[in-house]
Amino acid sequence: MLGRLWAKSWDPKGKHCYVTGGSSGLGLAVAKLLVLKGAHVSIVSRNAQRLESAMKELETVRTSPNQILKSYSYDLITATGAREALDAVCEPHQRRNPDAIFMLAGSCHPRFFIEETEETMKTQMDQTYWVQAWTALEASKRMVRDKSKGKIVFHSAYIGYITLVGYAAYGPGRMAIRALADTLRQEFLLYDIDIHIAFPGTMYTPGYDIENATKPKITLKIEETDPGVTGDQYAKGLLRGVQSGDFHISPDLLGNIFRASMRGVAPSSNFFVDSLWNFIGWVGLPIWRMTVDSTVKGHRKEHEEYLSNKGFYSSSNKSFSQ
Amino acid sequence: MLQYLGLENGVITLILSTLVLALWKMWPTKKWDPRGQFCYVTGGSSGLGLAVAIALTKRGAHVTIVARNEERLAKALAELEKTRQSSNQILRSYSFSLTDADASHAALEAASKDHGNKYPDTVFMCAGAARPGFFVEEDAKSMQKGMDNTYWIQAYTALAYTKQLVRSQTSGKLVFTCSILGYMSLIGYSTYSPGKHALRGLAESLRSELILYNSSVHIMFSGNIDSPGYVEENRTKPKITLEIESTDKPTAPDVLAKELINGVQRGDFHIAPDMLSNIIRSSTTGATPHHNVLLDVLYALIGWIGLPLWRRGVDSTVLKHRKEHKDYLATRGFFKSTD
């Protein structure tokens, strides 16, 4: 722990950073920050139009003509897509593996569990877990095969620590990616690959609007006092965490309390400060939970009317897919 | 004088409330009774699922077991028959592949036919399997299979069951079975711990959401189970993982089945069947309801010091394994592969 005070901070300058979900929201914010710090940056996402306008933004913060800034359109929810994207991304760099991969692609679609279907649950798992796991798999195989040094940065969310009504499909994916990062942190002690994982809370990005479109009213109500940040603000904290070598990155008050309360076996950057956060959470989180439970209980009648209006009680037993 | 009285009252209140907190949840209140209940057990043909099915049958429940293999189901049903308590008990078995959403629904439908189309009172989701390995040796198929056999195999059943509970406006109970690897992870479990953590996420969200419906959820976090599944898992488990786990003896399924039923009866949300799982549970509580607060503080204190020490030891073991691992990958032609 003390050794880290003198450890050299990771510098993105001159390094090749691959950012998934880099055309909007947190991904774009991190990409811009990396360009500002002198990195070569490749961004990948699905939407070609958004990629084009993202590239324009990256160009405005270019610090040197030598920086290689590229964008590619791929869907990363399949192993094949992840592989092809990596091939494309490595091409301008003499097929060398990226020095750091920031996996920030994904989306959130909250709804009541009983309104989920096989399809919506699978899509949510794709958008929280697989969209990162495939890239991590493909990149890891290459980096280990080529014996390259590097960093893989995952992202989860507050909900990857503590979840509630409305997130029955999203929470699992966010917790699953935390588990993958935890496994790889230990497993990759066998190699020269560092693992990081960030846990943002509310961020005012295009993704937030998409999320709120399906979010149950009760969930919105419970979350209405949550503080939020912009993508740019969070990107600064995220990058700082990576540069300092933090494993779980949670650069804000609630994030720290959640992280420390869920610490389990994960290493922490500061044992004593984390013990303080843990203690605060130990006292505060049960109170929070009991309040939330009480709010949910008070919502029963309104929820019954909601389901009734949607014809839920009269829908056929056979119609599993609706 | 008044001040003095006030202080005395304050001290008495403090002592009483400490006592109440200390004694709270120390004895099972035996609220939930399986007798006469329709219990549905997935993975019920072997291992933990079979042990749970037998334990429920012994306690007078109607039990339906579901799994894939028909031969194993037949043998399992015969075992249930041996422990039948009364001629009224409805004991059945059905073969369905529960990693499929439609099959998970169809299985519940089939089981409900034996009970006048009524869905089970309690669903015990004991189906699952592990296939540990090094991440860099996994592929798309093994990763998908890992998630299927840990998460989807229980989640689809939970989805079909919960929808029907709410539709019919009846109350019910979901019991997930998870693992210590749903609380933390370990080298070699990249296809297993994500799905187990996902189950925790589902159970936690459901605990909150089921308040809307007067139904309840439980989830057990056990270590290694002395079962056919465990033998199978160890055949391909990386040597280093086996080495790290060598001090943990696997627990007998019937012991875990008893702990599971006791935990459900106590009304525990997270069911931790032994000391280790309680220590880890209390070290990764988040907003999960505590059991006995004072005991949990004790477990948490042990974990606070013990878990980082344990982890450092394991990390050190992994670091020492680097060369051996490189040789292992080389002999498997890993460094030559072009994909």
C-alpha cells in the first residue's frame, strides 16, 4: 500500500488506447481525454454516423500530428465482432496489440422483472456482459500469445454493487462483469496484464435518456435524489484511477461506500480509508434499504393498477414471450 | 434528579436493545413448513437438488423434480419414493433442458398439471454446473455454456414462475442456489463466477421487487459440494485452482440441503451454510439484509483481517506459478496459435 505512493503513474502519452463505445457518452469522454493526454486512440461502436461526429470531436483536441486517431464500426456483442474489431484496430499499429483497452460500450434498459422476456433479458446481458467479455477474451488471447504488456479496463455500475427493483436484468450483467474482472485480476498475475474496473453511478449521457425511457416510475422515484455527473467529469475520475493503478475505480462518495461495503476479497488501494467507507456503509446502507423497501411496499396498489391497465392479469398463461 | 433518571433509563434501553439485537434471529422460528406444500426442485436428479428433494419428501411435501437425464430422474424418483411419508404425497419427475427459456416454462406447466394447474408453492433452483479453466483457453462456446449452466438455467425458471405468480395473484417462494463464487472469485472460474454473481444480482433485485407481490426469495451460497458434479468439475480444473482449494473439504449434499431448508424457515434472504460463507457474506454485504447483527459484525471483523491475508497468500501462489503456467501453455501449443 505504501509502495504505491511512489509508484510511477501510468502515462497514456504515445500509447495506443482502444476505446469501445467510444462514439458517445462515457466512451467518447474517455477517448477525448486520452487524445488530450497524447495517446493514439481507436474508437469502436456500431453507429457509423455517431463515429463520424465523434472523430471530429477527437480531432479538435489532438495535441500532435503524430497521433493516430481512428474509428471503426463493429457490433461487439459477438466473439466474431470483437475479434474483427481488434484486427482492424491493430492494423495501423503494425498489428501490435493496444497498450490499453477501455471497454465502455453498453446500455441499460430497466423494467419490472415480470415484463421481461427471454429476448429482453438476453439483450441486457449482451449490453452489460458480453459486449465486454468478448473483447476481453479476444484481447487477452492475443496479449498472452504475444507476451505483450497492457491494461484491460472494464466498466460496471453502482448497480454492479447494490441493486434494486427495476434492475432484475441489468443488475445480473453488471455483477457478472465485476466477477469476470475479479477473476482476471488474480488470473492475470500470471501475465503482464493489469485489470481495472470502473463503477459509475448516474451520468448525464445519451445512455441515461435511453435508460429512463423504460425505467419503472418507482425506480425513478427512489433514485430522484441521486447525484449525477457528466460523462466528462466521470472520465477524469476513471482515468485518474487507471493511472494510479486502482483495481476497482469508484471516484465518488457513493461509489466508495458501495465498493467498500461489497469489498469481499478484492484488493483495496487504501485499507484504512476503505475501512472507514465500509463502516459508513455498514450503518447507512441498511437504513437506505429499509427506506427503499418501505417506498416499494407503499407502491403496491399503484403497481396493481398499472399491471391491470396493461392487461397483465388477463394475458394468457401460454404467452411466455410477452 | 431527573437527569439521573434519564441516564438510567437510557442505559437500560441500551442494554435491552443490545440483548434484543443479540438474540434476534438466533433461533429458527419455523414459520415456513414444507408439509403439504407443492415443491418444485430443478437439478433434482442428483447432488444438491436430489438431497433437497429427499429432505422435502421426508418433511411431507409434494415434490416434483426436473432435470435433463431421464435415467437419472428415474433413479432419483425411486429414492424419493423410499422416503415417502404418506400416500397422499405427489412425487413426480420431468425431463426438460432448463438452459432453454421455453423448456423452463414448459417444465413448470407440466408440473402444475399434477396439481390442478396450480403452480408450485416453492421453487428450489438447484440446477447448475461448473467447468473451470484458464480464461485464455476458453472460447465462445465454453463461455456461453458457462453462463447457461450457472445463470440462465435458474433465471428462466425464475422468470416463468414469477410471471405466473403475479398473473394468478398468488404468493410463492423462489430459492436460488449459488456459491461462494457468487460473492468473490478465484483463478480458473472465469466461466463460472460471472453467472453466479449474476444470480446474486437477480436475487437482490427480486427481493426488492417481490415486495410488490407478497412473495419471497432466498439464495444459498455454498462452497464445494461433494457430488457427481464436483467430481466432473475437477477433471478439467486447473492444477493451481485445485491447489488453492485443497484445504476446503467439499460438503455433503444432505448437510447443505438441511442448511438450505433451515435458512428458508428462518427467513434468511442470503443463506450461508457454514462459517466461511458467513464470513464472506458479512464482508460483501452491501445493502443485503443482515442476519443477527452482532454475529454479522463478528463475521465481518474476522473477514476484515482474514480475507485480505488469505487473498495475498493466493496471489502469491499464483505469482509463483508463472513459469509453470508458461510451460503449460507452450506444451498446449498456445503460443503457436494464430486465432
